[in-house]
Amino acid sequence: MARSIIDKWTKTALMRRDKKLARHMPSTALAGKEALRRMLRRHGMVYVKPTRGSQGRGVMRLERLGGGRGYRYQLGERRRSFATYELAYASIRRAMAGKRHIVQKGIRLLRHRGRAFDIRLMLQRSPRGGFVSTGKLARVAHPRKIVTNGSQGGSIYGTDHVLRRHAGPRRRQALYRRMDDLAQRATRLLRRAAPQINELGMDYAVDGQLKPWILEVNTRPDASPFTLLADQRMIGRIVRYGRGYGRTYKLVCKKAKQGV
């Protein structure tokens, strides 16, 4: 696979060519001192992510506090506050360690038992042609962290389980159809740049209006969190489809927890 398609910034630029996809993508820019300042002024909360990386490593959240009370940012379980933007940026720049990052508008995620969650959707190439959705799950963040990844101590739930208190069956199904449609559109665009893509893991934030926001697109997603679901049909289907194009999975979850 071409190296460039791995880069979060490249994938973002490619997908923004589709107007419908763009409406479901948080405002994003390459992270620099002035770009970060502009995004904070506009949105109040942003996430800073390495353009190359996985499993939520190195993701930071920066917030501008109201009433001139300064800034607050979190990386892992570490939280720090700063009186000025200059001090906040100096700390973030050190954490970036000279690597390229993006800054993304922060989305206020729906919560399950007080913890933020997002949704991972798997889309895979079918032996019969085309791409199909083979599974979806909810990732609930560790109580003290800002990322939902299982590798960062997140918990895995069925999507209906966490969405039930936010939406009835019809609205949930409408949300799933919209996520499927967005994933299909993303696949078509990304495969023009990298025709060898056989699968995508789409990470969606869902806001209070049940609008799905595309947080990230993984071109080689980890299937192991699906082993923690009570319904094992999804992981069976994912493994079967992966076998069709030569993909095998390490189905071991070392840190993710099964939601209860």
C-alpha cells in the first residue's frame, strides 16, 4: 500500500472531495501555533493527533476555558492547566516531539454511564464483489482518558446497548444506514488512491442530534475487539471475509475490557 494513504492528513484531504463526506467530518488542519490558536477560538475544544499513529497513542485534547481562565489540556491520564496560550502551546509542542500532527474540532460525544463513546464500523471487500458492512461496536472510554481505544483501557459494547437510552429502534437504524453510506463513499474515494484497500475501520463520533462524525479511517483495522461482543457472528463474518483477500487477524485483546 502506498505510504501516503496511511497519513491522517492525506486521508482527510481525499475524503473532503466528497461534499456529503465533508459535512460529516470535523474541521481539521495541520497543527501549528497559529492554526491551533484559530481552531481554539472557533471551537473552544480541539484534539491534536499524530498524522501517523494508531491505538490512540499521542492524542491530546486542548480546551479554552471561559471567563479568561486560561487553557487546559490532557494527554493520557495527565491533565495540565495554563494561564496563557503561549504556555499551553509550548507544552503541547514538546509533546508533539517534532512529529507532524493534525488539529481537529472537538465533538461532544454521547456518553454511556458518564463515559464518552464512539462507534467502529468494519467495511470489507466481499467475495461477490463490492464492499459490505460486516460489523460494528461501541468503544467506551476509560474513565480517566480522552480516547476510546481498547488498547487505552476502553470497554467494548454492542452499539444498540449504548445507544438505547439516546434513540429508539427506528432512529438507531437510520443512524446505522447513514454510517454505512458514508463508509461506502469513503471507500470509493480512498480506493482511487490505493486500489489495494480491502477493508476499512470507520470511527464515528455521534453527537446529541445523532449526527455521525467521521473521526478517523483505518485502512488496516484491528478486529480483535469484536471478540469481546456477546454476539460472535460479527467476528466470524469479519474473519471469513478477511480470509477471502488473504488477511489474517491476531484476535487477542490485551487491554480492552468487555462491557457489562
